Amino acid sequence: MTSTMEWIRRTYDVPARHGMRIEYDGKPATIIGAGGGYLRFRIDGEKRRTVGHPCYRIVYPAVPEPARPRGWCKHCGKDRAMTRDGVMGNHRWNGRDWSEPCPGSGQPPWKPVRNQTHPGEQRTAAAS
Ligand SMILES: [Zn+2]
């Protein structure tokens, strides 16, 4: 089963993870969970959690580029390393048998894994 946090990473091209420090509306906050496509986080100094859209007023930390580029596998939908030729590296998948290589191995990714720090802002910049 796919976690909502993974779904958020794949859908919005952001590096969201449990426990990650982010900035919400200019205030430091910590991601504490995800559900229904939304992020749950706690703003520093506040007792209540806040629920927000992954692209709304959130700034993610800059994540260093991995040594090997990563892609979202077209077949299994997982974040996996890519080869130098730009195709998905060999990886297992949770099909009938964990020992089977994923049919997406060696195929182009559905899309590259991206770690945008502020997708809302970037979307506006791209549209103008
Ligand atoms: Zn795969």
C-alpha cells in the first residue's frame, strides 16, 4: 500500500517526509503526518497541529541532489535509482514474489524525482 506521504512526494514533486522541518507561512514547523492528500504539521510553539495543502504557503528545505538521479517507476510507482542511461535501475517490486525484478526496470521513468522547495511559487513563475 502506498503511503500518503509518498503520494504527496510523487504528485507535487516535493521532498515531504515525517519529521522534516519546513516553513509554513514564514514560521518554522515540523511535518508530523499526512492524510487525504494533505500534510499535517506543527508550527513551533503551537500546541495544535495544522493541516495544509502540500503546495500552500509551505517552503521545503533544499535537499542535496543524490549521486545517482532517481525516478518514479512507471510500473510500481516507487522512487528508485536510475542508471546512467536515464532508465530505471533494476529493482524489486511487491508483485506476487519479492524476488521478481520489477517490469519497470530498464524502462524510462514515469517522471524524474524532483525535490522542489516551494512548488506554489515555482508554478506561478512558470506560468508568467
Ligand atoms: Zn518498479
